[in-house]
Amino acid sequence: MNSNLGILAWRNIRSRQTRSWLTILGVLIGVTAIIALISIGTGVEKAVLGEFKDIGYDVVLLVAGGGGAGDVPSSIIDGEDVSEPAAVQAPALDLRGALLGVMGVEEVGQIGTRTVPVSAGNVTGVVRVLAPSPEFIAGFPTLLGGLEVARGVGPEGLTTDDVILGARTAEIFGASIGDVITIGGHSFNVVGILAPAKVGRGEGQIGGSDTGIGGTAGAAIFQALSNTDDALFIPLAQARELWGREALSELISVRVESGVSVSSTIAKINIALAQRGVSMTAVSVQSLADNVQKTLGMVRVILACIAAIALVVGGVGMMNTMYTSVLERTREIGILKAVGAKDRQVLALFLMDSGLMGLIGGILGLSIGAGLSFLGTSVVSGLLGVPSFSPVFDPGLIVGTVGFSFLLGALAGAWPAWHAARLDPVEALASD
């Protein structure tokens, strides 16, 4: 008889199709929510951490002063006279040589930023100028989104009075290779135009201050550097000559040697800076990635808990269905016991019945949740401004969710099954 329990349970489900499918629907909705939310959340986390990995966990950015988010220059503002944000005071010394002397430091680059009025033909606006040093371009291109060139030359080919435009900057000003534009009252020749940046315009992106995910000042600075669409590039030496170091917001990038502790190297850098009377804040890619990972992990747990509530509600509905089934099948239980079925066999039959409904709901929920997660990734990618990504289906998540669905179904039917097993066969046969 034990071998026929599964068949009997399946027949019982089919004999009450409407009620059974409504019960299965409760489990299905809960599993769908869990699979879709967790797989999308894991995909977002993988995509964001991939961006940090592309930059390099061994990279540290030194920001003069506190490095607040307000120090990040603004983007293009068409046709408006916008006051320029206060510049961060640049270090009084050229620190590249001093930092290269710190044990564990492999590369050092510098980049200056400033927001200035720009005009080309009849179009005027305020644009963020990025002025990287040759060492920054050679050693830290990923901080600037990879600097993929659409036309002309790249930043490594910049010379005096040359300018390279971001994709949106070129579009707004209608500028092409060979055109002349005026930057802060000085004429520059357009020698290159960059391809659209892999990240968005810095509005509401992962790691940016708008999303609240990893929303630190350091994250805002990293995000602003990688948003090259609304910027233009000129040589650092010429930017210093035009506006002076005191008017530039200068950042220093440091790469730590392979195998050397980033935190210990930062401590040595801080000592070297303090000895020279320079106040700078060190922001490491590793620390930002850790913060983002912790935050996204908390978000995933919260989403999973919310989805689990729907699954628990489905389990309560299943318990109600199974208890009703016991009341309706009292005479059938009496017949089973009369022909020799033991209490444990009746118990197993009802547990198999409820567990099978949970398993069906889990499998169907897994399939629907997977489909919704692929649909949801495109929506999430657009809303959060992250690069295109795919949902991640961890094998543990799949097996655990389906297994838990079966277990939830069995647990939901435990009390009704126990009640059925304890029925007296004579009383059960005498019931209507």
C-alpha cells in the first residue's frame, strides 16, 4: 500500500481540481515572488560588483579635504547661468613623487575637475572639465569608464589646446572633429569624441548618492568620474595653467602593489601626507564594494522575507484545504482503516497529498518566477541605471525553494493528517 500513496494522493488532488489549484496558487505566488526578487537582486549585486572589479580592488582615490559629495562637479546645464561649485583646494605640493615613495604603492595618477562655461556656435552651457595627467590616463582608464573613442583620438593623444568631448556633450553642442569650441574663454580644437559611457548619467545609479545604495561621498566621486558623457577632456598641465591649481578640484589615484594589503598601504599614505601637512581622504574601491555588497545583501534579505510572507499565507490556505478534505473524506478514511490501513499509512497519505500540492506549486512558481526575473531585469536596469545584467539563479536557491515548498505543504497538512489518522474506523464509517 505504501507504494500506492503517491498515486492515491495525485488522484485525490485531481478529484478536487478547483480547490486544489486554488490552494496550489497560494504556494505558486509565494515561490514566484521569492525566485524573481532574489534572482534579480543577486544579478544586480553581481553587475555592480563587476563594475568595481573592472576598476580594480587595488585602487585608492585621494580626495583633498573631506571629499564631500558637494565637491563633485555638476553636469551640463543648458542655457543657464549656474554658479560654479566651490573648488577643493589642491595640495600645495606635487605629491606624485612622495606617494610613489610609499611602500606598497605601484602607480599614481592625478586628475583635475572644474565646471566652466562652454560655447560652440550659438550653443552655450556649463560643462564639467576633466583634466587627467598622462599617468592617470595610462594607469587608471577604468575610473573614467574605459574611455572608448567613437571618432578621432583618445585622451592619451591630447596636446595643448586640444579637447575631447563626451558623447552627450558633442551632441548638445553639435560639435564634430576639427571644430573650435570656447572653454572658459579659451579656444580649443576638437580632436576626439568618446563613445557613450557604459554607465548612465550618474542619476539614481547604483553606488551613487541618489539611490542610497552605497551612497557615500566616495561612491559619488567614483560615479562622477565614470560619467564621461556630460564632460570634456583637456590636458592637466593646461588646466593648471589656465585656472591655477587652487581653482581645480584635484584628485589623486593610487594603485596598490599586488599582494599588498590595501588598508595597511592607506595607513602608510596617511602618515606620508600628514608629514607634509596635507589633508586628504582616502577612498578605496574595496571598501566601497564591501559597503555596496552589505547593503544589497540586506535588501535581498528584506525582499525574501516579504516574499516569504506570501508563501506562509499559501501554507495557511493549504492547511484549511486539508482540514476540509479530512472532514469530507471521513467515510473514505473509515473504509481504508477497515481494509487494514494503519494509522501511519493514513497519516502518510494526507501528508503526501498536501506535500504534493506544495511541490507542484513550487515547480510552477520556479518556472514563472524565472520568466518574470528575465523580464524584470530590463526594467530594473533602466530604473537604477546599471549596465544590462542577467538574473542569477543559485542552485541552492532553486533546490531550497522547491524543497521548502514540499516541506511547507507537508507541514500545513500535518495537523489535518494527524486528525485523520486518529479517527475511529467504526465512527468514520457511520458518518454521513
